[in-house]
Amino acid sequence: MSYIIKQELCSCCHRCRTGCPKDAISFKGAKYWIDPEKCISCGLCAKVCHNGCIYDGDAQIKPAENHEKITKECDVCVIGGGGSGMVAANKALDAGLKVIVLEKMHEVGGSSWYAGGFRIHWCKGAEKLGINDVREKKYNEFIEKIPNVDKKLLKRMFKANEEFANWLIDNHHVTDDYEVKAGKMGPFDPSPMLIAKYPWKDAKKRIDRMIGPGEIGSYMAERMQKDLLEGGGELLLKTSGKKLLTNAQGAVCGVLAEDEGGEIEIHAKAVIVAAGAFSRNKELMKKFAPLFYDDEGKEPVHIFTGAGCTGDGILMCDELGADIDYVNRRVNMFGPMRHPYPCASMAIYQDQDGFEVDCDGNEFHGQMGMETSALTKTSRWFGYKIVDDKICETAIEEAMKEPPQSFEMDLPAFQKDWRAHLEEEGKDAAVIMADTLEDLADKCGFKDKEGFIKLVENYNESTKKPRVFPPDFPEFMKPKHDALPVENGPFYAIKMKMFHENSIGGMTIDENASVLKDGKPIPGLYACGDNTRGIMGHGDVCVDFLEGIFSSLTMAYNEGYIAGEEAANYCK
């Protein structure tokens, strides 16, 4: 038997596909699958799978050897080895403390492993780059847009952003691999950015610009792990926190953890909870976002969040009576979008030509919802973009002229063979192809075929008029050609759906990253990253605005820096 991918846990980070020596791994709908006829059982896919969701179908799973309860002691115990937790651990370690990190998965990184959008608002050398310091302006904008934000925490986040960037440069020599340059994240104000000096091994074979290792998220995970271990810190993989321990005064004094063989009791002066998101915990999601898993008979939301994101930190803190905020949180149901990002149809989907219909073939105009997509109002939570061969050909040609965002990316090679890859995506109806519009309507299951044909005619008529864009429409997103009709087969229906990048929310923390109970800090307990409310608000406006100011990765790093610093201060 070949190796097998647990489909429900696959986030499509592409590591297995790009690493397979026999091209045995490909898309089947919205997930990867392994062709048993091509698989040679080399096991490389299982080794590189961040989610640990690939296994040998023939292997006999041997249970781990049981052990007596192990007892350990440290100054700071960090629960979670994602981006936020690893930053917190290194910050505490730099203060001369003994640090232990618990990570439930087989490698560090968590959700940050997939991320690349890290913002620096200010750092040393920024003035020489000719950049204006806009932090005060951004702070005021934030308060205006999200008036219920914790203003002290927000102010601390801006301060920590600069301190963190300088700490990376001074203490962790990040400029060995990155250089600070002036740049922009999308349409936002120019700011300092860390730009890689040379290609990373994981960036060389990325067929997707938006997810997977090869950006600063995976770099930082590996860098922080190296620095932690070289600095004398301890990392326990495949070890999850189960219960926070408290003393007679109610202060947190340790963690009861568990590895594959049994319990580990860790006595600590302070604990930092950085256990990540809660996307994979359906019971918690019912409290944070009841709609998310209400998907019976519908197209499930594609989840990029890692398999280990089951809300463990929130559950442990809730057991202590910590303040959990179920309102001010982010649980995105992005879309409509062609997702996960395959190499060919994504380029076509992003093109401005063609039109959209819902899953029943009705006219559909769905703006990209930052938190809740318009697709939730359709009967089965998906729809199609309708294009013809000429539109596809034009979109691919223009996409291939754009330089890849990652060094030596394989994306152009995949786009060059786009027809074959659309066929591959058609194996599980992610892309539907037909020679006539009538056949396309049949294959998509549209009941009102005449109505669908009329939609095509109306769209084609609209292409005879000049394109009109809103005044604030980004220049770089405007098409480079006149509008194209849908008139010559073969015709394609590209499935569009909702996707979920991460969930952020949970414990309420103050400006020192202390976890609060009845509005007051729990002594010895800190939290950072996706399992905190942090500076989150709720709704599309908050998600969109906050992502432009900080980004989820930036928030995680900044909170981790604060938590590590304050936990060290508490211990001393």
C-alpha cells in the first residue's frame, strides 16, 4: 500500500507535492492525494508534512513506551512552539532565564509556518530609508475605526513592534539573512521591510504565492528554534499542555503536560500560553463562530490552519476562570475565491474577465468578505466563475509575465502547462470543462439552462462597454487588456468557495500580556498569539483594517515579545 494523506487535516501547504521524487502527489478537488500506482513508499512526504497527516498504509503503529511521571523545573514554561511562543521563549531566554517550550506537533512553527505578511512600523535605520514615522497617525486611525480597543495594549503593540525588530537585528542577527529596505504591504504606507538576501530551500519549489514555507514565517520558526537550543533552552516536541497548575495564593506555578508515553509535570515561576488557534475544535467554534461548521450538505470552508490548532490554551485558561472574549475575535470565512491556490486556475480566477454564478447557476456578485463571505447566503456555499479558452489563455500569458514573489518558484512552469493542470483540477470537479455552454450547464447541475445562457449573453454585451472601476481601485489590479467575452469553447466553470486562514481570539490580556480574570491579572500567567483577544475587534471592518495595520503574524510576534519580556520581569 502507498502512503496516505488524511484529507480532513491537509491544509495544502504544498510541501509533500513539491518534494515527491515521483510526482505521485497532485490535487484532487481541494486537497492533495497520493497516486498509489506512482508512490514508491519512500516516506519523504510524511517527513516534510507540517501537519503530520501523512502515514504509511502498511506500517504497524507501535505504541510509545509508557513512563512514570517526569518532573521538570524552569523559570518560564511556554505552551506552544508557534511563531508567538518561540519569540516569547527566546525573549525570556535572553534575560538569562531557564526556559522550556512545549509543542504538541512534531515540529515548531504552528500557523506562522504558512505566513509571510510581517510588518515593521519603525526600526533602526528607518530614517535613512526616507520613510516617515506614521505610528501616531496609525494609532489614531485604529482608535477611530475600532473604538473599543484596549488603548494601552495598542500603544504597547506599536512600541513592541520597533523593539522586536531591533531585537531581531541586534540579538538574533536576522540581517545575516535579511536586509532592511523601504517597501509596502499592498496599498498601505511605505514602511521598513525585511527582504531576504537569497533564496531559501523551501522557497525554491513553491507553486503558490500565498501559503507554505519559504516566507519569513517559516524562516523565523527555524531561526528561533536554533537560537533557543543554542542558548540552552529546552524544546519538548509531541508534548501538549493539559492543565495549568496554581499555588495556594492562586498564582500559576506550572503546567501538567503529556507526551506519547505519559505525564510531565513542569514547575515554573511563570507560564506563557501560546497554544495557537482554535479552528479545529468544533465545540469552541460553536461559541466563537456558530456558522462555521454548519456545513451539512454544503461545501465546507477550506481550513489552512494547522491540524494542531484545537484551542488547548483557551480551554486551560477557561478552567481557571480567565476572561474569554467570544465576541471580539477573528474567524474568517474568506471568499468567494478559487481555493486552495492551485497553480493554473488561480491565475485565471484573479483575472477580471468572465463572470460569477452561484452553485445553482444564478447571477452572483460576491465581494471578498474579510470575515463572512456572501457565499454563506447561497444554498450550498459555493459558486463558479465562468470563462472560455481565450480568457484562460490571456490570463495565463499575463500571469507569466509577472515575476514570481519567491525565488526560483516553480509557478511559471506549472502555468505553462495550464491545460493539463486544469484537467487535473477537474478530477474532482474543482474545474468543470465542456465544449458548449449547454453541456457546461448540464455538468454543473444548473436547472435553468436558458437563464444561464441569458446571463452569458448579458455579460458578453457588457464587454462592449469600457471598463469602469471605483476611484480607489488599486492600479496594479486593473486588467492590462480590453474586456473579453465568453464565446468560444472549450468553456470552464472554476469552482469558487470559502477559505479560512486562522482564528484569533480567546483570553483577554492587558498591556503586559497578562491573562485577566474578572478584569485583573492572574499572577504568573501570560498569553500571546492567536489564542488571545489582544487588539481584535469584530466584523469585516475590524479584520480588514487590522490586517492592514498589523497583520496576524505581526500581532503574534509583537505579543510574543511583550509576553517574554513581562514573564522575565515577573520571574526576577
